[in-house]
Amino acid sequence: MRVLLVRSDRLGDCLLATPALRVVLEQDPNIWVTFAVNPAWIPLLQYKRLGGELGKRVEVVGISEAQDLASFFKTRWFDAAVVLNDDPLWMRAIQQARVGRRIGNLRTLRSFFTYNEGIRQRRSRCEKHEAEYNIDLVTRLTRKAWSGPVLSWVAYDQQSAQKRIHQRLADLGIPMGFHVLHPGSRGSSRYLSEKKMIEWVARRVPYSSVILTAGPGELLLA
């Protein structure tokens, strides 16, 4: 079975889709996956490699424009597609390409016309980890329950990449064993109050370094 797995939005969401990729590969040895992501994240994924037999059944592609999508589907045929984020471009493309099984989040009116399989997810409620929401969707594909670890990454760092990362952290004076706090979510999920985030940091400061990260418009919050 040739499967298209789509996670075309932000970097963190892309990384949290890799556990779902592992689930698909481990549950069915006859599945081959094309993992479609935002082209900007391809360099990051190239710093990682897929281990063992799993890696032989994965292709990672970066596509962002309708023209690229048209040529993409001209050269590839899929038995199924799982769209992990609500992307109208991809939703329309898999429908036009007449992919047999189209799986996604039945959240909008468009999704009910696009997908012939799926589940209703309200991710903004934050009732589960983002990786769990992704795994719930891909297990619709395999029709097998998943009881393994949620954050089991399919990729692992190459030694050369690890050395560069450790050197970069050393140059910045950041010791290993740190926490990362990204206060913003660009409205895709609930925000903790500033008070709650400060309390979170305060509990950890005596024991490790805390790195604050911020995207566009989030600098003041950080």
C-alpha cells in the first residue's frame, strides 16, 4: 500500500507528526509512505535519518504551491492519504487525484466532502497531546489500536549533526539538560496565562536552564 501522509504547517507540528509516521510503518510492513511537509523544514529533516528497515519505506517531500501539487500527483499514485492538518490545498488535491481512501479530521463542512474516512477532533481543547491526535488519525488507516509510546520519534540524529548542535549550545553557554518553553501558539490551542508560565519556569530554574522561544508577534510575550 502506498500512503501519502501530510503535515504541511509549522515546524513543531511537523516534528510531532513523526511519531504517527512510526506507527504506520511499524503496524504494517507492507506500507510505503510519502511524507509531505512544508519545504522550509526539509533541511531539518535532512539532519536526521530513518533507522533500519523503516527508513527504506519512507520518502520525504516538500510542496507548497498548487502547481507543484499538480505535477506531484502526475508522477505518483496513492492507495490512501492521511491529512493531519486542515490544509485546503492538499484536501482539494487528494480529492481531484481520486485517492481511494482519504482520511482526516472531520471538523469543517469541507472536510465532510473531502474525506471518506476520519474522526472528529477538537484540537483547540488540548485534551490530548498533539502527537496523540496524529496517531488517532493514522490508526484509522491501519485499523489497529496503538498502545506503544506516543513520543517515539521515527528519526534519530546523525553523529555529525549532534556534534554541531552540542557545539552551538556550548557557544551560547547553554548546558545540556535544558527545558524549552514556547509561550505562543498563534491561536491554534489554548494559552496558559503569563502567571502560569512564570510559575512553570520558576519551578525548573534551580535545576536546569530554560530556553524561551518566540515566533512572529510573540517577542513581547516571551
